[in-house]
Amino acid sequence: MRQNALHRRRFVAATATTLTAAVAGCSTLPGTSDTTEELTFDELHQTPTYVADGVDLTLPDEVPTESEPGDADLLLLPGDTGVDPEQAAEWLTEDRKIGLLGDAAEPTWIDWEESDAFEETFDNQGIGDSEPDPQLLVGVTFDNRTSTYGRTWADGPRERDLIRALDEIMVDIAERTPS
């Protein structure tokens, strides 16, 4: 074997080892874990929240959770929920916010928007359709019109991404809500 080939192999092995060690160290960088320990909230910590069966989300202890939808201000439902448009419209008229999570979030919301229940309850002027469909959609009402906030992630959201997005959306809603 030639001497140069041996040096190249040692160089490649040393470089690969260094690169592997550097990449492995990235897992300890702040903000890359799924824990919720470092999260701080501007609104979510004072928003009673209901998390329905079928929603794979664990809220931090700082977020008040409710066991019944009627006791919560924010209802988190799976995107393919079985909740009918009449119930959704009722919750919205009671100033509750409805969060739909998953790939079916926007199709479910559009089905509700196109329903007689929403048409009879709200003064909406059309329906928006996002592209790509949001993985998190929060619906709310302002002045008897529905409005939505959507978030999409390229590789799907981590739990902390969803929780941060919910807090940001709740801040936006609070800023638009008259005191």
C-alpha cells in the first residue's frame, strides 16, 4: 500500500471522528429538546385549556387544564374531530377558542364554515384556504365573524413548538380583543 493512501485514510478517519463528535454535541444545545421546562408564557398560563382525547399533547403545569370543554377558554381538538358544526358554533359564540391539530385541521374548519350552523350564526364574508394546510388551526370570533390562526412546520411540530405557537396565537387574540 502506498504511503499517501495510508495518510489519507488516517485523515479521513480523524475528520469523521471529529465531525461525529461535533454533531453529537449539538443534541445538548439549548432549545433542541422536547422538554417544556424552559418555556415561558405571555397568555397561555392564564388560559384554561381543554385537551380532548386524541390530541397527543401534554401541557406544562403552568397552563391550567380543564376536564370539560365547558370550563375552558381554549379547546384543543384533533383535526379529524367528531364535533359537529352546531357545537363548534356554540363554543365560538361563548367566546371560546377552538384549536384543531393535525392534517385534517383546515378541512374540518372549512366544513364547519360551510355549514348552515355557521352561516346562521356568524356574519362571515368568505372562506380562506391555506396552502399548505396548517397543522395547527385556532378559530375565534371577533365582532360576530370567525377568524383563524394557522401554523405549519416543515417536519411536523415538536410538542414545544405547538405550545409556543399556542401562546403566540393567544397573545395575538388578546391584542385584538377589546378590553
